[in-house]
Amino acid sequence: MHSRAMSDTAANRTIDRKHSHVEICLHGDVAFSGKSAGFERFSFEHNALPELSFSCIDLSTTFLGRSVGAPLMISSMTGGYSEAADLNRRLAMAAQRFGIPLGVGSMRQALENSAYRESFSIVRKFAPGVQIFANIGAPEIARGLTPADIATMLELIEGDGLIVHLNAAQELFQPEGNTDFRRVLDQLATICASISVPVIAKEVGSGISATAARRLIEAGVKVIDVAGAGGTSWQKVEEIRYTREFGSETRFSTPALEELLDWGIPTAQCLQDIRALKSEHPAMSGIEIIASGGIHSGAEIAKSLALGARIAASAGALLRALHEGRLEETIEIWLNDLRAVMFLTGAATIAELREKSLIVKS
Ligand SMILES: Cc1cc2nc3c(=O)[nH]c(=O)nc-3n(C[C@H](O)[C@H](O)[C@H](O)COP(=O)(O)O)c2cc1C
């Protein structure tokens, strides 16, 4: 009886947390204060002779061996409470329309009980033709997932892969955070060896260094989503939740707090470092990279690809667009930005864009 009550409390807390994350990301100040994703440091060389017609530019590419309509993904966000079904339905409709991959939010709630499983499974109904990825956090991985847990997550959405989010900074700031990150890599290696779909490792806004990427790849991860610093700061999201719960009670000294709230490797830096890692180790050439963390335009998608990413991904900016009823229009505009950059660099295809070199601004 006692343990049932405890687990109900934990499950309710998961539901409340997922709900408040969306609300805080929409209405709170959650952007990095003193750090950008780093794309402004780069520009493309103008090509006065593009030798192509704008109308013939082809945005299609492949991701994990499947054809996608454009090099963009809707990042993992939500699920696990009643209103999440509507958000996921609308995200799925956009993914289906543009033929782009989609991640669902952490499926921890769906493993705790079956109350809101429809809020996840709805994505497959509305996006039958695109890649959809399951999602679970490092703390759950460290505790150990059973084969049945993994099967539940993948079956709910007919998942094309499993995303594991590495969110140490978020858990550190989260009022109920789990900061035991021992055994994450071991458990991840076990999962990679035992499941038939690819495992994607992603951060949530603090970035993945070349050193961490190398260890993840050696553990069997097939895709690295850098989710670098410069977009949504999950330390800030959780600091807002902490302040709501505990008032101004302080955990860190003021200068350290400032540094920790902005903690992380900018997205563009992660991409440069992981591209260098891949070129030093030809055996890693098949590993695909997702550029995310502070993606706000098609020009940044273009720079991401020239910095070595297979595709780019966005969460916070697309969530705000969805809230304003402009999700599909926003994606449309980003893809038009991308076409514009391709036209002006003389890249008719995404493969050609990836070969363009960037000028580093001094
Ligand atoms: C409302 C919201 C909820 C999120 N929930 C998850 C999640 O459950 N699992 C996950 O891996 N990432 C989650 N993220 C993180 C994003 O996938 C992304 O890595 C991060 O926000 C950085 O990208 P951005 O700067 O484009 O927002 C969430 C993001 C948002 C905005």
C-alpha cells in the first residue's frame, strides 16, 4: 500500500513536470544569456555563378538510410499528460506534411503507468510515413531498462529508433532531479547491442564534446544529436521550477549560478569538434550527426550541414511557432531560407551543400 502510494506520487510528479516544461518554455525566460549557438561566426562564400535554377533546388536527403523531405527534424519534446496528445498530433501532422523525422518526449511516464500512452501513440496515427523516435533519459538508462520497457516504448509509436537523452545539467537543477549518472555508458552499450533499431544519443542543450561522442560511438550509438548550448537552457527551465517550489532559497553562489545557467558547448563548436573526430577515425565515418540547440532559421540549418551535420533539429523555436499557430508556416520559411543559401552558394542538392566550406569571421 505504502509503495503503491509512493509510486503514484512519483508518477504524478512526472506528469506535472512534463506539463510545466511546455508552459515554462513558452512563457519563461529560458534562453542562454551570454552564449549563442555560434553560427554567426561563420558565413558561406558567395557564388556569382550558381549555374542552377532556384526552382530546381532539391531539399531531400537521407537520414539513417531513409529518404527525408528536408534535412530537418522536430526534436523530442512531449507526451505523458492529457494535453500532450494535441501537441504531439500537431507536431506529427507537420512532420508528415514535410516528410521529416520526429522525436517524442521522454517516455518515462508511459513506463510508470498506462494512463497517457495515447499521447505518444497518436504521433504514428498522424505521421504514418516518417521516422519517429522513442525517447528516454540517462537516469532511467542508469537504473536499467528491461527488454519489456524498451519494447513498450518502441511498440507504442512503431519507433524507428531510440533516443537517449543525456541531461546531467538539467537533472542537477531539477528540484526532483536524479544526479546518479554512474553506469550510463555501460547500460547504453548493453541496449545498443540488444536492440534491432539504432540508438541516438542526444544532449538537451549543453552539447556533446568530441571526447563524449567518441565514447558513445564506441558504446554502439549510431547517431549523435549534439543539442548544444545557445538555444533553450534546461538549467534555466529547472531553476524556474525550483524557485516556484522553494522560493529564493539558494543552492549556488551568485557567480557560479551565472556560469552554471549558461553551462555548455555551443552547437557550432560541437559540430566542428565531432567532424574533426570523424575525419581522424575513418571507422566513424558512418556515424550521423544531428545539429540542434538554438536552431532558428534555414541559414543555420545550411551552416550545420556545412559543419558536418546530416540534418538539423529544433525544439524550442518550433514549440513557440506551434503555440502561435504558425508551425507549418515557420518550417516553410526555414526551408525557403535554406533554398536561398543553396542558390547563392551554387548547391542544387543537399549533398552539394555539405561540401561547401564556411568562412570563419574574424
Ligand atoms: C517543451 C520541451 C520539452 C522537452 N522535452 C524533452 C524530452 O522529453 N526529451 C529530450 O530528449 N529532450 C527534450 N527537450 C529538449 C529538446 O529536444 C532540445 O534538445 C533542447 O530544447 C535544445 O534545443 P532547442 O534549443 O531547439 O530548444 C525538450 C524541449 C522542449 C522545448
